Amino acid sequence: MIEKQEELRANAQKLAAPGKGLLAVDESTPTIGKRLALIDLENTEEHRRAYRGLLFTTEGLGEFISGAILFEETLYQDHADGESMIDKLGKLGIIPGIKVDKGLRPLPGALSGETWCNGIEGLVERAAEYYERGARFAKWRAVLQISDDGCPSQLAIRENAWGLARYARAVQESGLVPIVEPEILMDGAHSIERTAEVQERVLTEVYNACAQNGVFLEGSLLKPSMTVSGADHADKESPQKVAELTVRTMERCVPASVPGIMFLSGGLTEEDASIYLNTINSIPRKGPWSMSFSYGRALQQSCLRAWRGTDLDAGQKALMARAQANSEASLGKYVAGSQPSAEESLFVAGYKY
């Protein structure tokens, strides 16, 4: 029996509150370095602190963002003014979360390129320390890919589903709401129908594993990919088709007791991420969950470009624009093009962070 069930339930509902979503700021040190390089900044602790401090001091951000997923460095970091990043988030009404996986490893016995996620050993103890620091939810990213040579294999699906379920149960023991993230990469030329087929297999396996591990679903969240075709597919599907197949897939596979489905952006442009989410929330559905967002690149690209290391006001204004856009999209109220966005593609093949 998980002791903190009511706290887990309450926090999961807060994170999935209508009109709010998650800001994913959990890039590893090498990955945030690649982001900073886009604006010609060296990857130093000072620059990382300055950028994340910009995000966490954006007045009014808590109107649109319920939680922020942090990298371990940030969880224990202080702002330049001496106040902790955790306290900065608290002043905005944003719940701190923490990335707890230790990254991807090649999966022995599986097909070429398939991976499993490392970090289970000692996780209960680490999660307790994160809870003590102020974190109230956690994230673990498993990655699967679709290819012509048979990926994802059943071995990869089963191993990653089991890892997600074990993680979810482990962090719940310490009071953290688990975000379960079985990401299916956009890499490839497969059709949207093929994506839907694979997603159904993956999500079914994930929730079977969660049942076997005794995961308290009411105190958990799901972070899946939207159902889209491969990045190299000849035709780009309409937002309507993406929304219809995404909703169908979720309704076939996700238990009603899960409070929220917080979609990842997965390399979509800022504007597409908002338009697709808006369409998902504009069509009829039977599922009871909140369907919102947990975006990293699709919330931060405009912000980074506007900030450029010096212009705090411009960076925060850009962040607020995309946060508001996605808040409106989670309610089915976003008007395409009504907020400025970065037009560049955010897709990165084999994305790791």
C-alpha cells in the first residue's frame, strides 16, 4: 500500500488542472549546452543559471504552467540573487518536478538502435531526497522507434514498459507523482496509421506493467507522443487527422483513472505543437482526462532566441506568449497565429537529452 495516496492524487490533479501544462526544463548539461550554442553562449553554470532563472522569474507564468520538470542541477541551484530556484517557482505557484532517469543504454538482444532506460537502482532513496528538497513529481523517459526492420521489437516494448512501471511505483513510495513517458520518436518515413498501431501496442504494455507493479494510477500522469507520421513521410497529415488518431489511441489504451495526458512536442514546431493540441481539445471524445502539454523545445525556442543572453524582458515576453498559446490550446481556444512563434523546425533525429 502506497502511504501518500491522497497527496499523490491531489498533486496529480493540480498538475493536470484545466488550462495549465508543464514546462520541461530537464535538459542534461550537454543538451542545454547545445541550446545555448544557438545563441553563441558558452555552456557554463553561470549561463545555465541565468537562463533558467529567466524562466522561473517570469511574472504571471503560473497562470499557464502548473509544474516545471527540472534537471538535478537546477533542483539544488540558487538564483543569482541567492534565493533557491525552488522558491522562485513557489512564488509563481508552479510545482517543482525532477527528471530521475539516468539516460538511455543499448538493449542487449534487441534490434539495432533499441534502448532501455537506466536509473532504477537507488531510485526510492533518491526520490526521497528530491521530495525533501521540494520536488513533488518526477519524470522518466523511455524511447522507442519505428523502422522498416521491425522496430520496435516486442523485447524493447516490454523492457521499456516494465522500466516505466517500476520507476512509477518507486517514486510513488517517496511521495512523487510519476510522469510516465513512453516516447515514440518521429524519426522515419512511416505513416500515421503505423504510428497509431505501435502506440497502441506500447501503451497497452505500459499499463499492463503498471497494474502488475501496483502503480496508483490516480496519482500518476502520462506523457506520450502525439500520433503523427514519421518526419520523413511524404505527406504531412492535417491537424484534424492527427487529433482524431491521437484521441482514438488514447481512448483505446489509457485508463480513465489517470488524471492527465500531457503531450510531448517531440520535435514539432512551436506553432504546430499548439495547433495540434488545440485540435485535440476541439473534437468530441469519450475519455475523461485533461489533455494538455509538457513541452520543452516548443515552449523555449522563441524565448532563447529573444533573450540571447542579455534581453531578459524579451525572453520572458516570448515565453509568456507560447505559454499562453498552449494554455489556450489545452482548452480548445487557441487561434492559430495569434501568438508569435519560432518558425524553425525543432526536429532532431535520434533526440537525446
